[in-house]
Amino acid sequence: DAGLGLLTALGWVFRDEAGHALPPLGTSLNRVHAIEPGDRLAEMELVAACDVSNPLYGPQGAAAVFAPQKGASPAEVEELDCGLRHFATVAADTLGHDYAASPGAGAAGGLGFALMAFLHATLQPGAPLAIELTDLPHHLIGADLCLTGEGQTDYQTAFGKLPVAVAGVCARADVPCVCLSGALGRDWQQLASFGFTALFSIAQGPQTLEAAVANTAEGIADAAEAVTRLYLEGLHRRGGGQGK
């Protein structure tokens, strides 16, 4: 929705040709005719954590790349992409600058575009920022094992996603790193070269997506326990005692 929801919550109003305020939905993008600015966050400096470099629209844009992952049909993808193009044009005419082609504009359905164009935010790679803010290298001092994960681990994980960054820090600290994810997708096996000791799915047998989401906490706990038991058994067999 190109950030319409966030912007509407911050006081921005998007009107159609008849002057009616539009609901903050992706289907409204093609109907935006006029934009009225909000007054919140005007004096705030914003830094956004962003893990992708996609532009707002086009073959690598928000609709084409991310909407199918959320269940959009080809017709819906085309409608959304046209809406993003139209909205970017109206926004550029209104604001006097165009961020549609900027790296990260297509992040989170176009939220990156909204943050840069409307709120003057600076986008930074999310993984290094998260590692810096949590001081991960310090926490790995003396650690025996690190568990990380995400919703689905696949070939996209290699493109700046947090688990790969965590695995890299662990490799430099000589700490084993195991990835626990909701699912292992396309080409996940290639990620072993990025520093992961092993990668596992927490899914416990065939189930619907709704059931998998509902059982996330239990799945993470069970998988983490299984990995830890395996690690401790290996440590014990090497004569290292029970570990920490």
C-alpha cells in the first residue's frame, strides 16, 4: 500500500478526484488525486532498518516481488504495480522529489518509499543496525551456542537478512550458529557457506499455515531443546562435560 496506512495514522490525507478521503489500502493507490500533509513527526529524525534494495515498482518492485509471497494473484500484482506507479507520480508532483527508484523504496509493500519521500527518513541495512544495537559480539563472548531464525529461510536470506549477519558474527567469534525457521525454502542448503552450523525447520509434520503459525512458540521451544540436547551430547562424548 506504499505506506498509506502509516501515513494516514500520522495525519496525511489522500483524496480522490471528488475530494473524498481514501481508505489506506493498496486498492486506493490508483485513485489518489490529491495529498494533504500531516503534521506529526515533523521535527523528528527517522532512521529505518531495511533489508532489501528493491525499487517501488517495476519487475523488481514491491508488487512484483513481494505481493505473490502474500498470496496476490497475477492480476492483483498488476493492479498494485499500476497503483504504485500512479501514486509515485502524484507524490512527486506534490512533494517535489521522487524516491520511487531509490534502493529500499519497495521494502514492506512500499513503506520504504513512504518513509523516505514523506518523512525524510534515512534507510540503513537492518542487520548491521540490529547487531550494533544489541551488541551481539559482546554477548557471544564465552557463549557455547547461538540460535537464530526467521519465518522462512531460503535463497533470499543471503541478501542481507539478519540470520546471515548473525551467522557471520558467530563465525568470527568461533561460536556454532544454528538457524531455526518456520520453513526451509528454495536453495536453503547453500546457506551453509555463510557460517551456519546447521539449519532446521520448526514445523512438526504436515499442517496448514494457520496451524503452523498458531504452534510457533511450541515449535521453537521443541526445536531449540532438540538442538541443545544434540549439542550437549556431542560435547559430552568429546569429554567436555555438560557445557554451559
